[in-house]
Amino acid sequence: MRVLVVDDEPAVLKSLSRALELRGYDVGTAGDGASALELVRAGGYDAMVLDVAMPGMSGFEVCRRLRSGGDQTPVLMLTARDAVPDRVTGLDAGADDYLLKPFALEELGARLKAITRRRLVDGGDGLLEFVGLRLDPAGHQAWRGERRLELTRTEFMLLELFLRHVGQVLTRSLIFERVWGYDFGSGSNSLGVYIGYLRRKLEAGDEPRLLHTVRGVGYVLREG
């Protein structure tokens, strides 16, 4: 798998590149946002590891420009910021996942593997529908009524999982396993952040809630 690592600190760039190469990745590097955009647009990368805090053009802006141009390369953002608003900013920019510094290299590898997964479960690519909510797995598109939903790759995978299990309460551990490939742990609020952001997009037109919390268990897609 070809991965582009983007960071303005040469020591960090060298360290991450070496670590990923030792794990079998074909690694490219960029020291700033403009160079990263040129390399990704040239094609050939399966994922991007993108630092948020860079001078000139932040990681947020790099991701926004990619998505606005229709590029869906999976993006894992690296940030020292742990406040929920900063994480949401990254997701809003189109990132697929985020990783807080400092982190273990094993976790970096696990998250890269997870964001490049394209299928959650075996099944056809037919349209998935539920009370006005539609999702096209093959075309990577989703709608609520006539409104097109602009979803990140992770949000899309979450919605697909729920649409394949309408009415079934999905536990946190099952969701973590199907979407990320590993469990963040009981003390993590990461899933809550993603669910909340997906709800905002599903309900942006004041539509009734379909994605409900089942306290102490998990989440379910259902009416009422």
C-alpha cells in the first residue's frame, strides 16, 4: 500500500516514514500542504497521514481542498489537540480518522488499515434504503430524501453498517470491529464523536432522528 506522510518537521517525517516502511508500506513524503496536494492529485496513493499543525496551509485546509476537488483518498489526521471541536473540524474537513499525539506505531498501522477498508460485510452493491434514507455502496453516495449527504469515508462506513442492520441494536465493540478493525476501549469517546457528527448530517434538514442511542449497549437505526 502506498502512503503519503505529510509533516513540516523533518525529524517526524523521517521517523514516521521509516516506521511505515519497516511495516511494508511504500511511503512518499511531503513537508507542506501545497506539495502534498500536488502529489496526491498526481495519483497513486492509497492513504495519507496528514499533520494538522503546519504553517502556510494547515492539514484541515489540505483535506478540504482534496474533498472539494472530488478526491476521496483516505486521510488519517495527526494532531496534538484533544478537544472535541478540533476533532470535529477534522471530520468536517473530510478526514476519515484522527490520531492524537503521542501515539503508538501499532495504533497508527491499525488505523491506516481500517480507513482503507472498502467493504464492511459481504454482500451486493445494491441500493440500501430505509424510510427516505438511501445509500449506494458501489457509487459511494447517500441521500436523505432528495438531499445529498456529504459523508467522509468513516461516516459512510458507519451508515452502511446501520443500514445493513436496520432495527438491530449494534454494540460499541461490534461497531468498532466492523468499521475500525479494533476497539478504542471503554474509556474512549471516539465513537460518540463520530455518531454525533453523522447525526448532524442526517438531520441537517430538520428531519426526524433515525439513529438512536441505547444506553449502556450501543446504537440502532430505527423510526421513532
